Amino acid sequence: MPKLDSSPDTENDDAKIEALKKRIAAADQQESERTAKGRPVVDENYHKGNRVLADLIAGIGGGALIGWFLDRFFATSPWLMLVFLFMGIIVAFRNIIKNSGNIGQ
């Protein structure tokens, strides 16, 4: 069985391992700083913009779709679609105005 002792080779290996650990830690730190800069910061205005877009699409598209189905059912083409489309536009703008009431505060 080999005998373990603190020979100069073992001490040299320990120093190499410690130096390698320091280099790995420094590389990890540099990589985390490098990748952190590339991440976009999402703020509240981004979420508000998405909400406005969703309100517009849902209001206009939903109103037009409901009106189109009712036109098919009652055979009143295109009147109910136009009525519900304009109602969807009105509801969409009402929601946008209601949700953006805290702008400028």
C-alpha cells in the first residue's frame, strides 16, 4: 500500500488545485457579468403596452366575430357584424382608458 506523505509534489499539486479553483471562480464571475448585461429589463410600461394590445385585439376581434356569427344565424349580413365591431372598438378603448388612468402620476 502506498504511503501518503506531504512530499513536495503533493504540496505543488495542492497549489495548482487552489490556483485552478481561483481561475474558475474568476471565469464564473466574468461570465455572470457578461450575460447579465444582455438581459433586457422588463418594466411596468412593457406590461401596460401588452395589455393595451390585448385589449385592442380582443375588443375588435371579439366584436367582429360575435357579429359575424349572429349575422350568419339571423341572416342580417353585414349589419350585426358592423354593430358589434363598433361596440368592440368602444369597449376596447374604454378598457384602455380605464387601465391607463394612472398615467402621469
